[in-house]
Amino acid sequence: MHLYTRSTGEGLPVVLLHAFPLSSAMWLAQRETLSAVCKVITPDLRGFGGSVLADDDPSLDVMADDVVRLLDHEGIDRAVVGGLSMGGYVTMALCRRHPDRVLGVVLADTKASADPEPARANRERIAAAVLDGDTSILVEEVFPALLGTTTAQRRAMVSGRVRGLVQSAPPKAVAWAQRAMAARPDSFDTLRGLKVPALVIVGEEDALTPLSDAETMVEAVPDARLTVIGKAGHLSAVEQPEAFNRAVSDFIAGLAGGTPPRG
């Protein structure tokens, strides 16, 4: 299983895993800016973008193993691994299964708790709907919750871009990922066992995984810092890329023992 990947830059490898139901296209601003300080690796998780779905049963562990195979293919022993929303879930699965491959962790607009039963049932409802041909449910129900109020009201170009990415999500991948996320375990033990630093990022307007979720993750990780990004919702990296990139750059500089770039 080979993931389609966009990479740019040189130096410390930083893998960024995208949100549901988007693709690595969401990381455009990160590839453009963070490539000045590191090697940015942004794969399409299986089924999304240019990556095939294959026939494995839905599982975040499968997605995490895909990422490790990508590292192997690239000849990378250890990397900073980060993800936003679903990408954060995959990051935590990777930390649980392959802790020796991780130099540092970025968890953006995500949470460590498992889904309660109503959330699992809702994921299955959406999965069944898209497989039955009702892809409009993504724009009607999933898309509005991805963006903060400020973006929805004032950033028409960002809203339009995200809407387009949501609309292009393949139905089979949407259903597979929903079922994988519904089955994910609680990851707090994984976070408590982290031996590397973590950066937790959350948009202050994130209604899906709010500040309280971010704070509980920070409390669990032995070495963690929290960054709250103003005027951003669930897709903080897309809504406020400058602030997001600054937080990640500072974190990377700390891992490398250098001075964070300014400006």
C-alpha cells in the first residue's frame, strides 16, 4: 500500500496528516512556509486524494501502518508526526504502535477520547448515506462544522476551498474512514506514555474538538505545550495558516535545539 504524497523542503522530517474528509491539499500553506525550516511530508491517507483505498477492514491502525511504510520508503528512521482531526487520531495510533519512529508529536484540533455511542451511530449513519449515493450529506452536515464563525462569515475564499475539498471526497473512503474513527480506542494511555515532546493546537472557535479536549491532552502528555489559535475553528491550519505555521516552526526549532525563526 503506497500513499500518494506531496513533500517539500529539507532537514528534519515532519509528517502532517490531513483531516476528514479532506486530503493533503489542505496543507498547501504548510508546504509553502514550513519547507523553509524542515522537510514537510504530506500524504493522502488511504482512499483520499491520490491514494487508493484497498480492501483492508476500516482501522486507524491500518492508516498508521501506512504512514510508517511511507517513512520506510523514504528512508526516514524517525520523524515529527502530526495531524489535524482524523490526522490526529492516526498520529496517536502511530505513537501507540510505532513509538520508536516518532521524534515529536503535533496534535491539532483533535481529541484522545473514544467516540461515545451516539457519535459512533452518527458516523455509521453518514457512512451508510454516502454509500447509498447521498453525498450531499457531507456538505450539509459535515462541512459547516469544520469552520469557525469568523471564517464562515468573513473568509469566503477559504470557505469555498474547503467546501470543494469536502465535495471531492470519494464516498467509499468517507465511509471507510468514518467506520475506522468510530472504532478507535481511547488514547490517553498512549499520551501518558509519550517519551517525546508534543505540541497541541486548537482553534478557539473549534466546536467539534474544543479547548477542553486540547487541555485534557496536554495534561496527559509528560512534555506538552498548548497553542490556541484565535479566530479559527476546527481547521486551524487552513483558517489561520500563519499562526499555525508559527507554532509548528517554534516547536520544530525547540526539537532541533535552535532559535525559532522570526517574522
